[in-house]
Amino acid sequence: MEQVTQRQKTPRKAAMASLLGSTLEYYDFFIYGAAAALVFNHLFFPDVSPAVGLIASFATFGVGYVARPLGGLVFGHFGDRIGRKRALLGCLVLMGVSSFLIGCLPTYDSAGVLAPIGLTILRLLQGFSAGAESAGAATLTVEHSSNERRGFFSSFLSVGIAAGNVLATLVFIPVAALPDEALYSWGWRVPFWLSAVVVLIAYLVRTRLEETPVFQEIAEDDEVRSLPAKDVLRYQSGSVVRVAGATMLAMMQSLSTVFVLAYATQEVGVERSTMLIISAVAVSLMMFTSPAAAHLSDRFGRRPVTLTASIGCGVTIVPYLWIVSTGNVPGIAVMTIVFMALLYACREGVWPAFYAEQFAAPVRYSGMAMGNQLGNVIAGFAPLIATALLWDGPLGWLPVAGFGVVVAIVSGTAVYFMRETAGLSTEELDAPYEQARAARREPAAVPVA
């Protein structure tokens, strides 16, 4: 069985499918973030002050992350029950349809309160889909890869997420440069309408990938669990908590790509197109630095590389936000690259393999989705929290920096207590789960007289 499994593994094909699928899935997800930072407060919340409108806009951005744990739970159940590939195809279609419909929404001026209600519902559907995408793609790639290179091949999921971010940003650069009348009437809709094209491409890519040999073996051996989530909570609840804590560091990305974009353009006065270009350059570099970090994790371990990200982001968030507050464009560009492309990339390249490896194969999709998406709730509301914490004046960013430092400490602590998994075999990855199941089946010990 092991020889058959090895022959069936197609890591390069899985990595490419993961890259393209996550690129197109997260293009849809990130165009919402750019729109929330730049236009939604004007279009859907015009009857309040600009500050309150921005907070309301960021709240709709955050609700997508609230839906992600539920989406991960539902799609994770089916991913562990009927296969990774089928679940991923379902969440891809859901993301594309909901994103396209956002571009068709009427604004507040024509539909009143129904407009923000519709926006919130469609954002929830986006989040429901995204909650399953990353866990499913990571599970699929990990199970198609060799023990020695799981980190590297799985990192192409992160490359795809970065590519989706860059693609969304590049699409918004000419849109943001439009005159306000064109931007607020039809221009903002174009990136969402393009979802129809990207979903078709992603769907065709995903349909050509085989189911993972690991899941096929589970199905053949009748080891498919009837309630994977129940098994996760019963036997690997500690792993869920640790992964959730580690995932909180993802708030650094939403802070950089959403909050900083709004803060720099609306509070400091930097041009919208300038900030979008800086963000696109930094995230583009992550497409190279993330696989490099993953390669290092295959050689030296997942924990030390991921801890580098937690410590590094926690230390540099203060100078990063300070330089943004000065409006110094070259300084903002350099610090954004250091913060995102060098330090945060150490987390971004490693987490797909590291988090998936914490869970046994029969419950991997469900377990990773639960832990990862619970932690992502903080990431989703980070722009809203940061905006609410912002003070007036040149040092108004200090509470935001404090928030970032606290999250970095929590994340680093969780990573420190996670199991090192680099290079372990499938049997070794499954061992804690199997041991916990065996212990639950054993009768209670009888005291010796």
C-alpha cells in the first residue's frame, strides 16, 4: 500500500493547483479589503461621518472572518468525509458567485439600508468559502508531498494567496486612479465582475487534480470518521487551541494591507495609488520569500522559522507604524518590505504545512480548518480594532502598535508549544491522535490492593 501511495503522489501538480486555486479564490477575498478601505464607506454608509463610515466598512470586512470558522467546519466535515477535492470545488464556486454579486449590488443612494444588508450577507458567504479554502488546499498539498519537502510544496498555497492579493491590488490601482464620479458609480464594480473569469479558470484547474492518496487509503480501509469535528475536539483539542493562537499573527497582514492603506491615505495624506503600489511590491516579494522560508523549515524545523515571524513582527511593528505616520514614502516602502516580505513571510510560507501536520489524516481538514479559522477572526477584525484604537495626533498609532505586540506575544507562545513536525512520516503525524483514541478505548486501571 505504501508503494502505491508513493506512486500516486503528485506534489508538483498539487502545488500548482493549490497556487492557482488560492490565487483566484483570494483575489475575490482581497478585492473586498481594498474596496472596504477605499470606497465602501462612501457607497454604503454615506449618512455618517467619514470615521464612522470607515469603521462600519471595516466591520463588514470583519464579518467575513466570523463566517470562516463555520465554513471551515462545514466544508471540513465534507472534506474528511467525501474527499478534499470535492470540498474545494464547492467552496470555489461559492466564492466566485458571491463576489460577482457584490459587484451587482445597488448602493445606499438607490436602495437605502438594504444595500449594506446585502453587502454583509454576501461578505458572510465569501468568508464561509474562504474558511475552507486554505485548510483544504494545505491538506491536499501536504498529502501529495514527500515527508522531506512538505513545507516547500505546501508553501505554494501562500504564494497563491500573495498572488491573489497582488492581482486584486493591481486591478484596483487603475480603478483607484479614476475620477471620483467614475470610481463611485461603476469603477469599483469591475474587479468584482472579473470574478466570473477567475472562477472558471480555477474550477478547470481543480477538476484535473486527483484525490490525495492518503484520503484514498483512509476510504479503502473504512477509516473515514462519521463526525470528524467531534473526533478533533475529543482527541486533538489542544492542537486546535495552539493552531488558533498561532494563526492570530495573520492580523499583521490585514493590518498592513487594509488598515495601513486606509490610515496612510485618509489620515496621513499619501496618494491611494502610491500605497497600493507599495503593498503590491511587498506582497509580490513574498511570493519568493515565503517558499524560501518553507524550504528552511524543511531543513531546520517549522517552529524556529515561524517564531522568527512572531518575534520579528512584534519588534518592528512600532517603527513600521511610526514611519507610516510621517508620510515618508521611501521609508514606508522599505519598512513595508521588511515587515511583510522578510519577517511576516517566515510565518506565511510555513503555516500551510505546519498547521496541517498537527492533525491526523482522518480529521486533518476539519482540525486545521477549526484552529486556523478561529485564529483568523482576530485577523479579520484587526482593521476595525486598529481604527477604533487610533488616537488623534501624530502619536495616534501607538495603541495600534500595542495591539500588534500583544498578538505577536500570544502567537509566539502558541508556536513555541506546538509539536515540531518537519520530516515526520504519515504514521508519526497520526500517532498522537491514534494514541488518544486507544487510551479512550482502554478500560480504567484497577487499583492494586
